[in-house]
Amino acid sequence: MPNRDIIVIGASLGGLDALCTVLRELPRDLPASIFVVMHVGGASALGSILDRCGPMPVVEAREGEKIERGRAYVAPSDRHLLLNNGQISLSRGPRENRHRPAIDPLFRSAERTYRERVIGIIPDGGTG
């Protein structure tokens, strides 16, 4: 069985509580990297909000940043979060489903780069 060490999570604005619950249940020493996209409008403090949810550190993703295990990365406002061979890439590409950041680009790039190592989660938190 392949090592599942890339976890991608996509949520609508209504999914904040569900997303916090997921992060709260993860161990601090989880041997995986987590990537989060939430459909939010305008500037966002999502990284600092989610950092208070659980034991794993949550940071806003930065262009070219090397991916580290035991850390959660959040898409910054108005940028798609993409994964590319051990590094983070941020894009101002076109909106998808009226959103930037959008969930689909993250999930596509994770699947293309990491294939069977990926776990995808879409927590149910209502509409947003």
C-alpha cells in the first residue's frame, strides 16, 4: 500500500467548523503534509484561524516553499494553491466555479504530482 502523505482539503466558507474539527483530530506528529483551500472572499486570516484549531502548525502557503511533513498550508487570498514536485506554487489563474482560490486546481495538481499518495477531503459544512 502506498504511503498516503499528501492530504488535500477543500471547503466552502460554511465548512470552517468542519475543517477545524478535522484539524483538531490530527496528531501533531502526523507524517504527512496538509493543503487547505477554502472558498473565501477578499482578504483572509484563515491561516491564523486554523492554526488555533489543532496541534499541527498551519501557515499561509508561499510561492516556491518546500513542502514539509507535519505542517498544514493554506491558500492565500486570491491565489490558487498548486503542488509541484515537492514545492508550492501559487497562481492567479482564472477563477474556477467563481472562486480563486478554488478547490479543483489544488486537487488536480496533487493528483497529477503525487497520484496514489494523495488523500482528498471535502468536509460537509453547508453552503458558502
